[in-house]
Amino acid sequence: MEKRELTCIECPVGCRITVEVENGVAVSVTGNGCPRGKLYAENEVVSPKRVVTSTVRRYDDKMIPVKTDVPVRKSEIFAVMKKINSFVLDRKAKIGDVIVYGISDDANLVVTANID
């Protein structure tokens, strides 16, 4: 059985969590101060995910901040970034607008700021 030590990132407390993993499954989680920490730890050792934040170029050369609307698997981040880097937004958009549907599995790319 493998033991993994993590620092939870679900809230500012930063609990030190120990996860015991067997055959790719989290069988024991200790040290979490809340249920969110337990879920974070289980997901982190089996299939870690992150929200991807970046910028895209707009047709007028302004840079628009964007992010994925849900976390994507860490193994897909480089592929997502390749798509983001090649994308040029051809219109104005406001906060929350989806500008690329299905950038990765269930994730969409959304605008995170209003830029004139």
C-alpha cells in the first residue's frame, strides 16, 4: 500500500492530508478537516484536475483573460493550452461568455473579464 502526503487546497486552512492508495484507489484519507478535503485528496491521487487560466488574443490584438469552466485532467493541460494559444476571438465578449465549447471533455473556455 502506498501512502501519499498532500496539502489540501480546497480552502485557506491547508490541512495536511495522508492518503493510502491501493491498486489506484484511495482506501483511507486522514487529516482532512472537512468533507471537501477528503474528496480533494481522493481525486488528487486518482485523477488530479486543475482549472486552466490563460489569455486569448482578440481580433483587435487585445488580450482577453479566460479560464476553463470546470477543472480538466492535468494530463490534458498541454493540449488545452495548445488550443487556447491558437485561438483568436473574432468578437467582443463579456464575463461568463463561453468562447470555445468542448475545449477538453466537458470543459468550456469562458471569458473572465470585460475588456473594451
